Amino acid sequence: MSLGPGMEVAVRCTADRWDRAVPPTVVATAHLVMIAVDEQGKPRPIPPLELTTDEERHAFHLAEIRRKHRLPLRDELAAAAAG
């Protein structure tokens, strides 16, 4: 399933202790929205994802929920900025 030209990418940043051997600590997480563009800089479709595991299907479902909330917020903020 593809949601058009965009794809959400999950990023997790970790830090390693320099003074002892312990597991890395998660210091930041983010969900970035990347848009595929063509040579003219216009959004272009991307191939659909092939979700094969329950974990992938669950992550995709969570991304759909975030998108459902993100798009109306974007539109509301744009309307408020326009006055």
C-alpha cells in the first residue's frame, strides 16, 4: 500500500557510554516524512510497500494514525498563518 509520494521513516538515535560497557541509551526518536520528487522537483509516486510481517503491518497502521492527525493539523496551521 502506498500513500502517494510520501513515506514515513522512523529514526532512533542512541548514545554509547565512553567510560563503561553498557547497552546504548536511546536519546531521541523521530518519525520523518520524506517526499519522492522527480527531476522538476514535483512529488512523484513511490512503489507500494510489501508488508509481510505482523510487526510491519502494526508499524504501518501506527503511521496511518499519525498521518490522519498530521494532515488536518497542517491544514489548520496553514489557514491560521494565512490570517
